[in-house]
Amino acid sequence: MINRRWTNAGASFWDDDKALSSPSRLIELQSNLADILRKEKERTSKWTMTSGGGMLSLNEDQSDKNDEDVIAGVLRPDRSEDIRLLVDNYTSPMLASAVRDREDTLQLCAHLMAAGDVTGLRDILQPYGRPFVDKRRLRDSSLDLRDGFNTSTLEVIRKRLTQMPRQVTRAHRRRAAIVLPLCNVCDAESGRIYPSILFEKRSMNMRRHPGEVCLPGGKVSTGNDRTIVSTSLREMEEEIGISMEEVNVLGILRCNWGEVAKLTGTAVTPVIGYVGNLTDSDMNINPSEVSECFTVPLTKILDSDNWIYKPKLPPIFNGCPYPIWGLTGYILDRFVKDVLGPYQVTLSKGNDSTRIKI
């Protein structure tokens, strides 16, 4: 494994996206969806359907299988995580449409059951079985990064970012932007490429958060920045010398600004960008702001043993030379769970490859 390091010797600002759902509507929809899922689970978890003499009957299931072995969920088997992802990543109209489609399916199943149409009922319900769901998810959600980031995998990430609605709870006067820089790092000895993320360590001369790990970025300059993306790219070029023209902007990580503002007092927009195959010559560090830069391979970032979670605190990542916490830890965790989370990621690990399901 390789770590690369370089050292020194408010919604009101340029956002055309309109919130498709209010916080109160999201909370209401989450509550309704949770109630539907709970009732459906109570109705179906203890019963199985059999046929005999031309009649369908329900029988209590004596199986000792755990719910985790049977229930695949919509996006995740874990109920609370599933609901969080649904509420965070889909608009109210999309969720309402999905609930209506599911109700249509259930009513059609009830009609077929009353008519004794076992074949028709099986045809409709079979794709919802756990083996079929797992197989479909594996086919549709594989992300092969054994050879690093490439055109096809970057396009997958780009599409995933466009699917995530922005959650704006209120306008903010204090605006800032950061870049989460994806990159490839080549091991000089083996020639293997490791998909990684680039981080900065703030200079000890900085007035705020000296010596802490952060991502490139800063506050909006209304006179110089045409867009919030321009802010993040300008700041990165000023801090570590990576030109704005060299960055492939994939999209914006749709964090909840309310959560972000609680951590910093500022509405920070995370921009996901790919900076290419990173080498020593690519870095031109500004010593007044940055003491060093380093990269962390995704194999370490996706290793759950490198994360610490505590109630009411942002996650802490300790799988690199310095702890990553606060806003940076929060954004890194959201990128892992919300962008890479839907996929089974395949990565190189030494001479072997490993598959990680987040």
C-alpha cells in the first residue's frame, strides 16, 4: 500500500437548484414511509403462502431465519440506514411515486391471491426475493477500481452525484467551497495504481485550525468567483498549485447544509473533482497556508476498522498519518456512504484484489 506525501523546505449564492421538498415534507414522508414498511413487515414476516385444492392459504412461518437473511430493503438491509438513504437521496415526488407503485403492486397481488392465481402471483413477487435482489444489485452496482480511476468509473461517480438532490433548509450569508480531490497514485516499485484522495495539513501559522487535516478550499470571493465551483478550484490552485484547468469536476456532494453549518458556522459546498495521476511535480504548496499534502488510498478509506463513530459527533478517520475529523471527516464519510455506498467496490490490495461492500 502507498501513501503519497508532499511537504514544504446559503442557498442564495449561485445555486439554480430549487429544493423539491421542504424539511417538514421530508419528515412527514419519512414517517409515512417508515409506517408503511413497519406494517408491511408485520403483515408478511411471519406468514408463508401455500396452495392446495385450488385454494391459497396463509400459514405461520416456523423458519428461524433472521430478518437480515430475508429482507433486502430498498437500498440497504438495515432498516434505519435504508430510510436515511431514501430520505437523504431522493426527492419527495420520487418517494411518493415509489410508494404509489408499491401499493399498486400489493393491490394487484391481493387480487391475484383472491383469484387463486398462484402462477401470476409468483411471477410478480419473484423479482422481490432476496436472491434476485442481491443478484440484481451486484450486476448494477459494481465499481471496479483495481486499475485506479478511469473514464468509465469517473462517469459512474458523476452520474451518482447528479442523482443526489440538494437539501437546502435555509439560505446562508457565509458561503465557502472545498474540493474532495480524487487521484491516482502509482507505486514506483510495483507500478500498481492506487485510487486515492488528496488531503492537506494546514500550516501552523494559520489563525484557525493550525496543523489540522483539511481539504482544499475556502470562502467565496464575490468579486472573483462566478460560481461556487470556481471558488473551490481557485482556492485549491492558490493553496497547492493544481491548476483549475487540470481538474475534472464530477459534481457536487449534496450534503445537508444544516449539518455542515453546525460544524463550521458556514455553509460549505463540497465539490468532487478528479485531478488525474498525481506526481511530485504536480504539487506547488503555498507554505503560508499548507505545511504538507498527502494521499490516502481508498483501500484504507473503505476499511471500517479505520473509522470511529461517536453519538452526536462527526466521524473520525484514523487510517492515515494524521487523524481526519470535524468537517473533513464528515464530508469524507458522506462521500463514502452516499457516493460509493451503493456500489460493490473492487480494489487492489497488494498482489490481490478485494471487494468491499460499504
